[in-house]
Amino acid sequence: MIYVIGDIHGCLEPLKQLMGMVNPGEGDQLIFLGDYIDRGPDPKGVVEYLLSLKGNPVFLMGNHERMFLDYLEGRNRLLYLLNGGGSTLRGYGDASMIPADHLRFFKSLRLYYEAGHYLFVHAGLKPGLPLEDQGPEDLLWIRGEFISYPGRYPKTIVFGHMPMPEVLMLPDRIGIDTGCVYGGKLTCLVLPSQELIQVKNRWA
């Protein structure tokens, strides 16, 4: 089975509770869709927890990880701060205090991952472009153009990035960002059954 977890945004306690319910076995695959940091109470703790997971989880990059790396490299600093980056910066104390394994984690994140009939990506795809021609900007940031596309994508795309009250379940698009950091739920999608495992964020 494949277990896919949506946007965490520094919500460590819901993540721990959800992982206690998910409990993937040997041979199962665990995929995270990005946006581990920013906005929530403990972004550093979330990264520490993710690094402690056994097996070989797949970690995708979210737009917030990209903004964080840009900030550390001196680019688009105001954009990052306006998008909730303050909680991550406070958690680490100072850029020079970020542990080396955390930096390696951020720099190692994938833009997308394919498994059988499924494509996993943080935000979505630009309609009409082959996967190899998709740019990081679209994979990490796209919203309306991807969601409202009237055609059919060749694979079922599982994505986060766009907080919604409930999971968006379409034949070729499944959105699982259910707004945990805003007091919503942290969602795990189980494939191929499409079962949902969710934790309400009572710590928000």
C-alpha cells in the first residue's frame, strides 16, 4: 500500500498522532507532499521527527521549503517572511544554527515522484505540458489553472498545497491539504483503496 501525507506546516502533535494511526508495514510506501515548515508551532520538531522515520520515506519539496532555501541564500526574503517563515526562523534561532542534517534534508527534497498510475507532487502540473517540461514554479506553486483544467490528466495526480475543508477526490486529481495548520485536519491518503486517515488539529 501507499500512504500519502499532506501539508504539515509545523504541526508536530497532529503528525505524531497520525503516524501512530498509519503504522505502515514492511513493503508499504510512505510519501510526504511537502510544506513541512512555516506557520505552525514547531517546524524544527517536524523535520527532526521526519528524519527519525525508519525505512525509505519519499519526501517531496513544497513551496515553503523552496522559499526557506531561497531565504538562506539571500533571495526573496520578504516573500518568505510574508508567508509564515517567522515560525521556522524562530524555531532554529539563527540560520547558522540549522543542523547539518536538516539542511541536507531540505536540499534533498524531490519535486515529484511517480508510482504506477500515480504522480505525487506538491502543487500540481501545468496543463498540456509533458512532465519533463514542467518547471519548479508550477510544480511548487500552481493552483487554479491545474485544478480547473477541464481535460483529463494521464495519471492520477495526488497533491497538497491548496488547503480545503475536505479532500478533493476526482478521477485524476486528489488534493489532500485539509488545512491542518488552520485548525483543520492532517490527512493521510491510502492507495489504492482511497481510504482516508485523518487527525483534527486540536492544538491550533
